[in-house]
Amino acid sequence: MKTILTTLNAKYIHTSLALRWLYVANKDRFDISFREFVIRDDVHKIANDLLALNPDVIGIGIYIWNVEKSMELSSLLKSRKPKLILIAGGLEVSYEPEHFLNTGTIDFVVSGEGEFVLGELLSTIANNQYGNHSRINIESVSYPHHINKMQAKVSLPKLAGLPSPYMLKEDHEDRKNRIVYFEASRGCPYQCTYCLSSLEKGVRYFPLEYIFQNLKYLIGSDARQVKFLDRTFNLNHEHACAIFDFLIATYKPGLSFQFEMIAELLTDEMIYQLNEMLPPHYFRFEIGVQSTCEPTNQAINRKQRFDILAANIQKLVDGQKVDLHLDLIAGLPYESFERFKKSFNEVFALRAKEVQLGFLKMLRGTSIRRDAGLFGYQFNQQAPYQIICNNYLTAGELKRIHTVEQTLQIYWNSGRFVRTFTALFDIAYKGRYFELFDEIGQYHETLPSSGRNFQLEDIFLHLYKFLLSNGIDLFRELREDYYSCFKIRTRGFWENRMEKKKRNQLRYQIGNDKKFLRTYQLTRKIIEKQTAIDAIDEKNLLLTVFCSDGSRMNPLFLNYPIG
Ligand code: SF4
């Protein structure tokens, strides 16, 4: 009996650790392998690829990002090979198995951590008991007219005894191009009403020795990005410190680690250590703030001390070692448009490298979905179950926040406008960050090309024109930011400021100015091929030299009559 495990990842760089655990837990007992696809892959091609392997059983990992396409795939597979047995697992199916079994395409649903349950189910199927459903009674396994929602839980020390899912030969070739997902623990003790992790009880930890052994292997491999999946990495202070110490002691340039952290639990000692010992950009912390509105936090069951959280984040920002990513959620109970603005501005004021503005999703199985009526939620019935409006936010206001989110991605999270925005926050919009992104977004909406993907030049030009329309001229900062986006000489978004003929003539003149070349250790070739020339005024030029190694020389200001 041949079994294939599969899932559709959101992006090619993502990898499914769940699939790898299922594989290592069962590979010695069954004829089993795994194949990953990406949601943008053609569903017919995925079905062809899977059926070409001639499987008897396919196990599909179903999550919020792939549920629609996974169900389409299941139905296609079943229509092409009716005897194929389909087993679904994953967070999306675990809490409402009946919904998926009722589609008539899924044969079994495994709820919870399926590593060992899958083995039991495959044995039962292999022993030919399938067909006589009444004889199948495996905890956490549901099939039509037999629902067992018990969430399977595995012992992590038992998992640690399996062949490592981080050392698979299947990953040797491509590890450097993908994110490696890693677990040091499972479970979350918190009870946020919108989150499926709140339904698990207790937190379990992998043995430290096991963690170190696998991290050592990954550090020695060509992995470049490792993301810890732990829901609250620093819940156990000693455990987190031990892993941080290990990673700092084994630092390897070019490799980075990401963690989901609870900022209030950071101690001064830990922050001091990180700020002192950590190589820059080695760690990235994702910190969920979600809202600064107290009634909102109470309604979603989040006990938050924003003053402590903000103070700790500020210390990390000041230390400039950890890359910080702060999360906010729009559409939570009791948070109106005006109150959301306040949350946004308070969080943005911390000036983290990235602020992720997410939108509430009514996930299957969560208590907020169950209580949707209490807050007047209307939401999309199709995944990802985004809300349309609630008692506090209209559909129009939510749309406006979506536009802010897009503008935030383009102008802040991209990291391309640091000089411009730093200057902008000093002269205007201090504390009014939401208003700024909102106004830029509204300005974009008025452009004829609105809705299309803007080119980089357009993005700069639109911001320049938006600022000018508000009486703010930050051309110099924008130009500097613009050049920072490139490693080779580029056309400016302001190209029409100097004629091409004039520019070439200046390049020729400067390229033959031996004294100037000697002073700055430049050559005629560098001036002609690698140097951008901009007029500051009628007598002064700015030269930007793009070096062969991808860096840029400090800007050169040159007194040169332009004529
Ligand atoms: S949102 Fe984070 S802290 Fe809250 S239950 Fe989910 S994983 Fe835990």
C-alpha cells in the first residue's frame, strides 16, 4: 500500500514541518513519501503529479491558506481515482471534521498532532478493515457518521527519538533557498479568542539536547533562514535563554533566526544580553500587540500591559540588534476606526522595522467565531473567513484600513524610505502615522493607475508629488533612498531634471578632469559607466558612484558650472 503525504504551501520558500514529522514517524513501517506544492500551482498538474506516483492513500495537510484549493484537489483526485483513500489533517480540519467529511471527497480526518495516529490508521487500512467503518475506532480519527474530535497530542520526547525531520536528504538540495521551520515547544498557555492555538492545553518542550543537536546540524548546513514555530518562544525563560546562548555562541554570518515573542516577558537582563552580544540582523522577533485598547483586549482574552510591552520594545529598538516585527489586528471587538487609529499610532511610534497590519479572520473552531453575533460580525464564509464589518467598523472603514495596510507595506515595511520617513516624521506627522499612510493611500486611489502594481519609479514619484501637494519638499531624502535601492547606476524617478545630452557631456568633462579623478581615486571609466550625476542647482552637482562590489561611495558634491 503506497501512501503519499502532501500539502500546498503558501509560497515556494515555505516548507511544511508537519509533513516531515508525519513522514519520519511512519517511514520505517510503511511505503510512504511526501510531495509539497504551492497554492499557485495548477490543480490539474498537482493531481497528475500525485497520481503518477500510483498511490493507494494520499494524506493532505489542510490549513487556512490552502483549504479551498485542497478541497478542489481532493475532489479532482477522487473523480480521477475513486478507490484512492484520502486522509485530511491540519489545523483547518481538526476542529470541524464533519464539515470536510460532508463534502464526500475526504475519507478520514485526523484531528490534532497526527504523527502516530496516522500510523494506526494506515495499519488499519492496510489490514483491509477499511470498508467496515464500524471496526475503526481510533481516537482523533473521524469518518462519515463517526466524529471523534479528540485532539491527538504526542509526547515530544517520543518525537525526539525519531529520525530527525531537519536532516532529511530530501532537503539537502534546496535548503538554502527555503525557510526551515523548527520547533522547540508545542502549545500555548494563552486563550486569545480568535486563535486556534488557544484550544490546546498546556505547553510541552523538546529536550534541550535534541534542540541543540538539530540546530548544530542546521548551522553546519547551507540553511539561511530558520523560523521557530513556537507560539510563545520566551514563555519559559530558562529554555529560551539556553537556546539564545547556544545560537549566539554558534553564530554564522548569512544565517538568521525568527521567533514569536511575548514582549512583556522579556527581562532587562535578557534585553541587555541581546543588545550587547547579538550580531545585527541575526534574530528577528515577531511580537503580537494586536490592540492597545483595553476593553478590546479583555474581550479577546488577552491580558496585556502595553506600558511594559512598549518599554521593552523601545529598549530593543534602541539596541539596534534585533529586527522587530510588530503585529496589529484590525476588526477586533470594541475597536472603532478612531480607536484603531490610536492603536496603530501607539504601536507605530515604537518605530519597529516592520509593522504588520492584519485583519481578523473568523477561524473554524475559535470562540470568536462562535460568538460572532455578540459583536455583530459579518464575515466571508470562504477561507480565510475575513470579516466584512462588525458593530464598531463599517465595511467602508475596513476597506480604508486595507488601503493603509498596502501603503504601509510599500512605504515602511519595504525598508526603502527610511531617510524620507525619518525626516517626514520630524517635520510633520509626528504621532500621526496612521493619518500619513491613510492620506498617501487616498492619494494613490485618485491616480489613474490606481489598482495596478506600481513600478518602483512610480512609487517614489507618487510620494514625491503627494508630499509636494502638502507643501513638503523631501526630494533629497527621496533621491538618497532611491539610490539605496540599487547596486548599479540607475535612471532617476526625476529623470527629466537634466537632459540626457547634458548629462553625457558632464560625464565626459568630469571623466577627463584628471585632478578630480586623482583626488577621489576614480577613473574615467567609473565616471562614464558607474556614476549617476544630478544637478543640485546651477553651479553644483551631486555624483553618486556605484562601486563594482555593489556598495556606493559617499555622495560627492562638486562645484561645476552646468551651463
Ligand atoms: S494569539 Fe498567540 S498568544 Fe494568543 S493563543 Fe494564539 S498563539 Fe497563544
